[in-house]
Amino acid sequence: MKKLLVISTLLAALLPQISLAAGKVRIGYWTSGVSLGYGSVLESQDFLKKRGVDAEFVHFPDVNAPLKALASGSIDLAFGAPVAGVFSVASEGVPVKIFAATQPADVAFVVPQGSPITSLAQLKGKKVGMSPAGSSVAVIGTTLLQENAGIAANQFSLVGGNESRLAQFLAQKQVDGAALRTLTVNQLPELKLTVISTFADEWKKLTHSDALPYIGVGAVRSELIEQQPQTVANVVAALRDTLDWGRRHPDEVVKILKSKASLPEDQARAYVQLWDRMNQMSFEPADIDTLKREHAVLLSSGAIKGGLSDSLFDARPYLAAKNSK
């Protein structure tokens, strides 16, 4: 048994090197929320292949799973990785780099229509639905409740779930309010929700800045970006191509979301209408500054632990892709 454990450990350590040597890039993403629609479009088209990337897609049902897979070496790269989690694992010494800002926090605090709750402060002692604990939505949402509404983490009950589960909780009145992506609010008008605030408004109030925080980033294992920087640049270019194509072909995106993501017509249309608000491929100095500010706010609130090194941010692939056609 001990020999088998040693062999398994050695094989796990070799997996990243084997993958790199084979030239295949293992790309992981969460098959829910914003990532599901974008990932479906990326997979259904040949953007990566056209950029010379041999990609293998790995799907995860849990929002935090892609980050765990990066840490273990099971995948090489993830788009839409939870930014709070990336900050945490990087501070623990996991060899990862952030190469792009991919998902702005387009999230709203909502309550059922007719609810007596009209402000965040009234969520004290209540059940609040959010993405699972450890997700960026949960970490940022908890921070905003604490810093802007005076509600400590132990003064409300966080009920975790993916977007569809949270919608179900609201419909069945199992939660008093929730932090939902604007996409979900628009996709499910029959829920009859009232928006009492947004992450954008609360973040502006907290930081006195117009910059919207990010819930998702592009993260990559350090050895890939060090050994094959051009490969990562090609992935960035392909991710950018996906955004551009989706913007120009909304009807085709709807068809893909209906067939690949199993979304009904109206929900697919709602996704397309928010395409540019939910998805991004940028890593300008302003984006890095926003992420640094975000880390400082989350650290100050106690939502995350550990310092931040500038080496976590690697803009080389983004800059190389920016200069490519």
C-alpha cells in the first residue's frame, strides 16, 4: 500500500509535465452561471484550433473545482476561476498565475417581490442565497454585507447553490434574499424579484471607485506560462476571438446555448443580451490595479488571508495576443 501511495504521488507530480510534453492544453471550467454559456460557444467553434492550440476541455459541476484541479495539476488552465480562491491558493504557494480578467461582478442583491426587506441592513439574521462558500460571489457578497451594512458573517445564514438552485430557493421562499447574477434575474422574470442593490453600487460605495470588481479570472499553472508563453498567448487570442464572434453572431450563440447548454429560447436570448457585460478578456494595467484593490479589500475584511505578490499577475500572454491579428 505504501509503495502504491508513493507511485501515485510521483505520477501526480508528473501529470503536468506529461501534458505539456504532449502539447495538449487541459482547459477547465464550471458548467453553470456565466461560464456555461461562454464555454459552450468556445467548445462548439474552432477558435482554439485555429490558433494552434490542441485543447482538451474538462467540465466541473462545482464552482471551486477548477481551482482545485489547477492546484493538483489535473488541468493546465481555467477561465472564470474564482478570483478570491486564486488569491488564497497563490498565497499558500500553489504555482499559478493570473493571465486575464474574465468575469466582472455583474451581480445583484434581490428579494422576492413584496418582501418587507428593502435594504441590505435588513438581511441581518436572514437566510441569504449565494454561490457556494469559497466562490467569489460569496466572498465579495459577504464582504459587502459586512462593510456596508454592518452584518458580520455569523449574523446571516449563507445558503449556497448554483444559480438554478438559488432561483428555486427564492421561488419556494427557502431564503429571504439572494445574490444573483443579473443574467439570472433577466432570464427568470416569472420569479418576480426586486433588486435592493448591486455589487457595482456597493463596491463603489466601499472603495469610492467606479471600477467593478471581478468574480472570475483566467488562471494558469506557472510551468505552462513559463515553458510555453506563446501557447497561453494563443489561448488568450482564442478567448478574445470567442467574445468577438459572439458579439457579431447573436443568433448563432442562441442556437449553441439551446443545443449545448440546454437553455430555452428566452433564457438563451437573455444571455446574449448581456454577453459583453458578463464576459471579458482584458489585462490592462487598470484591470491589475482593480484586482490588487480587490485583494486589499477582501484581506482587510477578513474574507481571505495571505499576502499578494506582483508576480501573481503575468500580462505577457495578453500583450502578445493583443499584438496578434
